[in-house]
Amino acid sequence: MILTYDGTFDGFLTAVFEGFRLRIPDLRIEGDGPATGDLFAEKSFVETDQGKAGRVRQKLEDLGGKKTSKALYRCFLSEQDDLERVILHTIRRLLTDGGAALNDYRDPLILRLQQIGKQIGREVHRMHAFVRFQETKDGLYVSLIEPDFNVLPLIGNHFRERYPAQDWLIYDVQRHYGLLYDREGMRFTTLTESQHVRLQRDWLTDTEKDYQELWKTYFKAVDIPERRNMKLHVQHVPKRYWKYLIEKV
């Protein structure tokens, strides 16, 4: 039996709830996407239920604390092909061994969970460092990003605390949704197909353009060609981030 869900974390947790409630043997959970090629598996779509998802989340926290729920959520945001298998296996281990299961690195799937968590952590750290806001003429500060993982839900609080007096939008170009803050709260938003997500220079204020030129001038001024170490530089600032860094444009 394969249970499918709508691609959200609450949808996944609802599928977990239904799988254990129905005592499905050899349970598998997959996103509601193209067929996996398993011709003999029976598929059933599970509607997201916030109440059931909340009960699973609470159970996970009871077993291993909030760090457990956080670790599973980060794994879910990684968008890895095997994420459902890793999370479902971890939940089964938590039910039998409690929170200690997360420290069992002899288990290849537990080890996989921890490795994914470290990768997500590094990406969040890079987003904190590499997000560059640009002021548009409507007073909104916009930053475009293309992270390797879906870390947008994990970085909002950092920027809300850092820029509480500004209206800003961090938009994930690859996943086509963004996080909007308007000093009253944060919410996820999407742009229509007719809206161009690439920031055009004529959208920016004259002050923003001046600041960008000053920043580029400063970046060039502090550069010492004789001391360049591009291998180390690329290690700390990978090239995939360069097109959204003003000093690299």
C-alpha cells in the first residue's frame, strides 16, 4: 500500500497518522506525483487534516523533544528523493527506542537524516550571509534567491528580527514563491506568470543605485590582487550565489 499526499509537511504527517491507524503492513508514503513504476502497489490519496497532523507532531515531541520534530521538518524541506522513507523510518525508530534513536549512527537512515540536517543548516547559514535586499520605487526591499534546498520557511525569523522596520520580500526564483514581511507579520506569497521575478534596474530607487555603485567601489578598493585565493573564496562563496550578489554582478 502506498499513501500519497499533497506535498506539504502537514499532508505527510496526516498520511503517517492514517498509515498507523489502519495498521498498513509495508507502508510507503509518496508525494502525489507521477507513478513510481510499481505496477502492483495500491495507491490511496490522503487529504490533509490539521488535527491529525498536529497529533503526530505532538507525539514526536513527546518522544524526542522539539528538536526531533525540527529535524524531521528540515529533512522534509530538503526535497531529497528518499525523504519520505527516511522520515517514516525515523518515526518507527522513535516509537520503539525514543529520542535515543536519533543518535544511532549505525542505522544508515538515521545517519542520512543527520547528514541532511547538516546540509540544510549550512544552506540556512549561507542565506543569512548572502541575501541582498534592493530598494524598489514602491518602498519594498526585495531579494532574489535560488537555494539548493527549500530553506525559505527557516530564514524568515532571522530577517524579521534584523529588519523589523522595513517591508521586504525574499523570493525563491527556483520554487516560485516568496516570504513577504510588512511590519504586521510574515506570509508566503507567489507571483503570477505575468510578473517578472528578475529585478529590473528601472524598478530601483536612485538612492539604491547609488548605494550599489558605492558598494562595488568599496569591494574593488579593498581587493588585493596579490593576495587572492580564488579556491578558498569559492569554497566560502560558491559561484551559484554570485548572480544575486551586487558586488559580483
